[in-house]
Amino acid sequence: MRIRDLPTPALLLDDARMERNIRRLSTRLAAHGVGFRLHAKTLKCVEAARRAMTAPHGPVAVSTLAEAEWFADGGVHDICYAVGIVPCKFERALALRRRGVKLSLLLDSAEAARALAAFGEARDHAFDVLLEIDCDGHRSGLSPESAGLGEAAGVLAAHGQHVAGVLTHAGSAYDLAAPSARAFAALAEQERSAAVAAASALRAAGHACPVVSVGSTPTALFCQDFSGLTEVRAGVHVVQDLVMAGLGVCAVEDIALSVLCTVIGRRESDGALVTDAGWTALSRDAGLPGRFADVGYGLVLAEDGTLLAGLRVAETNQEHGVITARPKSATPAFPVGTPLRILPVHACATASGFDAVHLCRGAETMDVWTRCRGW
Amino acid sequence: MRIRDLPTPALLLDDARMERNIRRLSTRLAAHGVGFRLHAKTLKCVEAARRAMTAPHGPVAVSTLAEAEWFADGGVHDICYAVGIVPCKFERALALRRRGVKLSLLLDSAEAARALAAFGEARDHAFDVLLEIDCDGHRSGLSPESAGLGEAAGVLAAHGQHVAGVLTHAGSAYDLAAPSARAFAALAEQERSAAVAAASALRAAGHACPVVSVGSTPTALFCQDFSGLTEVRAGVHVVQDLVMAGLGVCAVEDIALSVLCTVIGRRESDGALVTDAGWTALSRDAGLPGRFADVGYGLVLAEDGTLLAGLRVAETNQEHGVITARPKSATPAFPVGTPLRILPVHACATASGFDAVHLCRGAETMDVWTRCRGW
């Protein structure tokens, strides 16, 4: 089938670029002898995950319990739910564990540990629990030196829960003031050393702490020293996006995801192209405020994947995208009905609007894969 | 059922606020004797639309053909697909027409008119076609004086298609430099006069042009003169949002939509609250750049709907929201597991992440309604 025969907007996944992106990281991690856990939150798609996982059953990290259930249904049974667990999600997590899924849970306080430990004890179940470590002040987690770390682990162990290890994520990688290979390598070392320090502290307190998990796409791709780590997590590297290209993590030509759209018309006043890919298809994610402003809500490809240099999605409404060149007068007058493809600013956000992704090679589609949605 | 028993994140719709919002506009339009066409793109929910439509069968405007099919399945049979039609969507539009749905289509060029006319003629079908008018340079449409207007209508009529009328949308209402009741009234007059002028031009050329349709929530609520109009379209007025409150179109207390979330933890470094409502639940829509910065990605309510003054969602990641007060030290230390509600910046974008909406009164849920998704 030709991609131009798909109803638009549609999410396209370039097979060759995806394979190249997957190999780039897997080759690197294999050379260093460290494990890999795919973060599946970008595509949320079992078929795509099978390309990137080290084995058909995993391992993966997920961002919702709906994903955990989706991947379990797809035969993946080593799953880390990498968002802090709260009481309203205990029952669903237990149901997955009782199905035989090796599901690990995450938390970052003695308070959360007490709630989970009480539930586990009451239900006669030992959960595998990872303690979230803060390596860069990005979002959440305990610092490796925090008294809360030993306290949380102690609460879990005292109530028969399994302290499976530590997990950290250098989310500040996406926000570096001066991104470079050297800066990512330095951040990766900060991520590694925080995780290893936390694991050492827990081991000193008598917890075996078998898992030491780190990761983000930039740190995974530029890390120089993996010692003390058992696994690296990454996900967006499979498809890449304009944020990653803007950070220098990949080239624009590596981006494997795009949104197929159709030209609806041309604005009378300035010749801008209006398409049917608005923010429901592209998302309103324009990267970090003030960064990557030159790509707007996405760069533009021809139907066959060739970059149309100088064009970008300058505006989005719910079901309208507005494409302009700079200067606007240079915007080409494509006819109504012309298919175009938009490269995503943030692949996770763009993919989240779609229920399926079309695998393609050039201007042909090979397969259609269903995505998990919701929570 | 108590809302705190829902899995989070969940989309909540306050019944009383919705009813008040619906009455505010319906009372106004009834007093002026002008028709009302609900734009269903915010909630995309048949049950909610039944509260706002003037009759169980419509009329509605929709932003995707998936919505048109969804509403047709729900018994609504007067539907305007208010986004420019392109060839890859002709077959689905025809299928709806052949089911007996009074579906009108939109276009804004002789080029698009030629494509649709050729298809209609080949399939022996007369479509109802609205010509899109540009009243404010916002996005798309023909100016009332454009030669393209008569040309498009002429092409349609010559090939047996029905020139049903004109439609315009003052999208710049959301972007006024100095929003006020007076400014919205002036823009409404600009919207009205553009539509009426276009209809007059078409009538002078021999087209009956029965429909003269205008609308946006701000112009609908502040319009002073509806003469010459047959219908007003609005949609977000049903639930309102922080953009509308920021523009002075409604009060924060009118916002009927919120996202229920759960406190996952507190950031060690600054006491920020971390919740499970990230951008998949709230969207990355932060309103217009530089506007409404004080609301971040949303304001915060207690479980019962009481505004927690001073709190806002300052950051969002995929499945994490970060809530802070200003100063951050004033952020309350809610326990892990606390349910909170987030008011949306842009209701359409926030709702788009959810497959269902929970109707609620106070802290109790009354019903759950399914939403249309995709295209």
C-alpha cells in the first residue's frame, strides 16, 4: 500500500531508520557488557518493542499500568513500572504479579514504602521494589545520601517486601544549557555515580540491591563508564525526534517517526499551507521554552521522506497545521490534496495522539501496529 | 461512587457548572432569536452534547470525520464537518450522507471545489457545501471580497453541488492583545459582517446561500448584533478553561472540567508535590506563549472542587506533574496518595488525552461517558 492511500493524519514509522537507531545503542551497550531495558513509553507498541528488546519477553520499562497490562498481554513478562506507585494502583499491580509478570514497582519515600508494605503484608505478597534516586534535581527521587533511602528500604524489608534495587533518570539531559557529547558524558557519570552510591549505601545496610538501573537517551548514547550498573534504560532513541536532533544527540535524518498529513488549502493573505495535522496529531509540545524555535511544531518532508528544507509547522490549532517558509513568500504552493510528512518535535507527545502506527519503507506501508493508550 | 475511588488520572466533568455554562449561552442566543450549533470538538461525547444541543439530533459541528461518524451513531443527524475537506476524505463523507446524515462540508478554494464537484458528479451525489470565510486573518478561508468565493461557488453549482452557505470563525479571539467585553463585541461584529458580506456576494451571484454561520466562544458570548446570521457555533463554553478565564470570558469558578490525580511524592530539594498527571493527562498546551504564565499547566483544586489558591502545575513530564506554590516553600506537604484536581489550561487539549469523562457532583461521580478519539 502506498502511504498516500492512508487516511490522514496518520503516524508513520520508517523501518530502516528505526533499525539503524536501535543498532546504534545496542551495539554500544553490548560492547560495554551492560544490560538494556527498553523504555516503551514512546511507541507503546509490542511489535516495535520486539525489534528493540534484548529478548521477546523483555525487559521493558513502562510509564503506565495500562502499558504494563498491554505488554504482558503481548508476551512481555519482565516489566518495570517506572513511575512512583500510589495506593489506588496497588490492586492492578498485584493482579499483574499474580499473572506471573515480573513487575517491579518504584517509590521514593518511607511514606510510600509504608503504604505498599502494609498492602503487600495484608495480601501476603512480596513486591519487587526499586527505590528512585535523584541524580540531578530533575523531578523526583531520594538523594543517595538521604536518610530516607535507608528508611524506605528498612520499612520494605521489615514487612517482607523485596528491595530489588535502585533506579535513576537524568531527566536534566533534555535541558542542558550547553549540550555536547562531553556534557552528556559528564551527566551520565553523575547518573551512574548517584545510582552506584545509593546501591552501596543500601548494601552497607544489609540489602542485596541486585538492580542498579540508569538511563535517558542522551546519557545512554554518550556514557563512557558503565561500571557498577546492571542495566541502562532508553526509549526515544528508537525513533528520535527534533528535540534530540536539537541537542545534537542525533541528526534530523535519523528521525524515524513522522505524521502524514494532507494540504487542505493555502492562506490567501500570505500563501501559508494549511494541513489537516493540528495539535491532536502533532501535540502542542514545542520542546523547551525558547529552544528549537526554528523547528516550530515540526519540520516538513515530502511523501517519500525527503526533507523540504526551510519549511516548518509554524502554528497549530486542533485540526489545522500551518506551514510556512522563511520568508513566507518562499512557501511553495502545493496543491490541495498534497500529502506531506511532519517530523515530530517530541516523539512521545506526537505518538500519544495515535492508536496505531504504520510501518513504512519510503512511500510504501508494510504493516500497521496498534498502540496502547490511556492509563 | 466517590471520585477518590477512581483510578487516576481521570477526567471529571462538574454537572452543575456545565449546566450553568450551557444556560449562559443558550439564554443569550434564544433572546436574540438566532440558531445554535454546538461545536462538539471539546468533549466529543454524545451524552454531554445532548445537554447542550437544541435538539437530540443536533445540530453539531465536528472537527474530524471520526466525530461525525460517532455522533451519527449516537442519533445526531445534522452535522457540519468544520475543517476543509480533502479528496482522501470524500468516500467517508459520502458514506455518511448515504446513511441519511445531513452532513455539510467546508472548503475555501476553487481548487478544492473542483475536486469535490468532480467526485460528487462522478458518484451522482449533491453535497451540501459551506464556503469558509476569513474574517480576521487567523487561519484559513476566503475574504468576502475574494474573486475565489464566486469562483468556488460557481464550480460547485455548475457540477450539481449545493452551495449551502458560508461559515467563519474569529479564531483571533483567543489572541487579542487587550481582551475585554468591548473587544470581543467588536470582533463579533467583524465576524458577523464578514459572513453577511460573503453571503450577500453569493446571493448577488445567484446562489441562495441559506446558511450564515459564525462563532467562537468569546464572540458568541459578547456579540451584540446577530442580524443576518442563521446560526452561532461555540463549544468550549460548555466547560470553559483557564485560557477563557484569562481572557475574562468566564471566571475560574465556571470551569467544569478537571483532571483527578494522585500525589506520588514530594521533591526532596524544594518540597514540590509530584503527581501522576503529566502531559498525557493535562496536555502540553500552556495557552498562548507568554500569556497566562501564572497558571502554568493548570490550577489545583481539592478533591471536593475547592480551589487551592496559590498552587499551580509548574512542570509536566509524560506521567508526572509538579505542583508548587509561590514561594515554593509555601507548597503544602500533602501525603502520598492525596487526590487533587487540576483545572485545564485548554480544555480541548486536556480532554483529548482521555477516552472517557466522569460526570460528577462535588466529590461523587454520577456517570461515565465515552469520548470519540482519533480521526
